[in-house]
Amino acid sequence: MRETLLSNCEREFIKKAVADKRRIDGRQAYDYRHLKISFGVERGCCQVEIGDTRVMSQVSCQVVEPKQARPADGMLYINVELSPMACPSFEAGRLSDFGVEINRLLERCLKESRCIDTESLCIVAGEKVWEVRVDVHALNHDGNLIDACSIAAIASLAHFRRPDITVSGDEITIHPASERDPVPLSVHHMPICVSFAFFEQGKFLLVDPTDKEEKVMDGRMVIGMNKHREICTLQITGQMLLLKDQVLRCSNIAVVKVTEITELIHRALENDRHERSKGGKFGFAETVCKEKLTTNQKTSTPLDMDTVEGQMATEYLHGSDESDSDSHITSSEDDDDSVVIMDSGVGSIGLGGKNTWNVDDEMEELKDEGTKKSTQKSQKTNIDKPVPGAGNQGYSSEEETTEILGQTAAKQTTESNRKKKRKS
């Protein structure tokens, strides 16, 4: 799949923003994006995130025969994989020109700078040595992939541990991690690449360019440096001419950035070592931010249930006076989040419990008085009416049904009132 090109309007907008000393993501010209370094469960597995750019690096080792030119030195190989998962323009199984450029830069920055002591990787001179391999995989490409790959490679090498060995005569014993603790690699220094994007023939420069800024830039300069102010590699690409003062200014900026990134790598290594030593949780799953909202949810607020009296619930259930219950229970109309204790260990928040039909207490009292008067009248009429079977001529079946219903209703109301009085 071909790379998505920018329109002329987007190009002009980015160039004008750079000329006004502004960037489309709100950063200053010399600011890095958010940098995150995390390590996996296995040794030598590192993941680096620079903004939306994500790179994973894995270090492995095996015992091989050394080169004839250097029989007492181990070997260090670097392999960069750019899959279509990171960017649609990358092809699967075929390394593009950009991938070859990153691979060569890392080899010059790590191998030729002698940051790893290859002599310590020798087992038997001329026969057996350790071969250390660094596989760098690009997971997502959103600009400045070179810096992310270099940080991931050196951090994974510092995090890696090779198995311990014992040589007795012609016998070579490789001890597993259960028998002996693995041995770390000898890392002399940490070279890190810092990328600069130039615009308008070197008039303006940006640190840590994004993908859109890389498509508009005139050229790029990559400086590989360690915190001791030693330049390990320097590469300039693009059709532009730079002055000596511009290169010195970029090198001074790179020193500050490399020092900050090196301290961040050491801090991440120390945190991982501390968690492993005390038996805590570590790995990629523990570094994932879990505070993101994936669905609509409401934060739970703690409620102090000890302050509520248990007698309040019993009074409410057994029909106590309204004056007493109103003094303890807050109605839901005043506060929707009020707590109403329905029973011991049971509570309701918001609606429920008291009357929520917006009916005044006076109206309820009038209704209660009306129901009492109606029941009394029905009882009087039942006494005055003739009893069936006593020889009355004007008796009908309808009167018989009304008399029975009135008597049963009166009995039910009296029985319910007696039960309420006993419970109270």
C-alpha cells in the first residue's frame, strides 16, 4: 500500500506554523513528546513509546563459533523489522530503504561505538563465544522512529541477562536460571540517537518530529551521543546545506536530551529491579494505564453507615408517627442522594422509602379521615338494614352482597389497626 500524501493546504499550514515557532500538537520547537519505557516479564524485552510511536525490542543470545579475525570477541547483531501493522507503506517480508537506514544507524551507534564489551562474551578463545542478537519491531509509526528504536535497543541490552557458564577443561556447562543467577552484559555507555527536522533550508529546526512534520521537512540530521558528550554517529539527509553553527547548536541540544533520556532509562531499570527483588508485579500488563473510561460509569462514594441508628428502621417499618420518622429520615425530594435505611443492613439511595408522589401530608390526613367516616357510615347502614331470612318482603340479592362486603371490609380494617398497635 502506498503512503498517504498530504494535501497542499496541510503542507502550507504546517510550514506556516513552523515559521511562527508553533507546532500542530502544541509543543515548543525543542520539546520531546511523552516518553514511556516499560519492560516485559522476560529479560531483555523492552517497549518504548514516544507519543503514538511504539517500538518493541527483544534481546536473545546463543553460543556460536567466533570470527577468525577476532577469535576472542563475541558478536552483536541488530535486526530491525518494519511491518505493515506499524504503517501501511511498510511491506511485509521486505525491508524498505527507511528500514535499511535505521538498521545501519543502530549498527554504527551501538556496535562501532563499542558500548557493549564484546570481549566479555568470549567463552573459549577461538572456539565458543556468545552471539547477542537485538530484534527491534516497530508497532506503530507516528514519526521519529529512529530515536524510539535506539532507546529500545540500548534499554533492552541493559535489561538483558545471559546464562552463567562454567568451563572445566573441554567441558562447557551452561547453568539455567534455577541453578545460578544470570549475568548482565557489560555496558560501557548508552548512545542514544536524537533526530532534528529542518525547514526552509535549515532556517528552522524541530526536535522529535511527528509523521506529518517528516513529510514536509527539507532534511534531517541524526546525532548519536552519550551523556559524556561523545558523538558516536552523525548523519545528515536531504537537499540542504548546514553551517557549522547550526551543527553545534544541534549538538548542544542533543546533550540535554540524551542526559534526560539516560536518567529515565536508569530509573526504569531500577524500578524493574526493585519489583523483581521484592516479588512484586512487573511486566507490560502492570504498566498499562487503567484509569481510562471504556464505558459510562459513576465513581462510588463511601457512605458512613455507623452514624445511622438501627431504631430508625424498625420505627419506619412498623408505622411510627410521621413526626418521629421525619426527624430521622430525609425525604428524597430534598436530596436525591439521601440514604434511607429500610432494614438492618439494607439501604436505598434516591427514590424509594417515603412517599414520592408529591402529595402533601394534609391531603393524606384528610383522605384517612374520609375513609374512617365512610367505614363508620357503612357499619350503621348495615345495622339498620333487615337481615336475610327474617321474613322481610323487600329484600333483594344485591342488598345481600353489599351487606356482606361492608361487614368484611370493616372487620379487615379493625384487624389491621389492631396488628399495627401491637407491633408499635
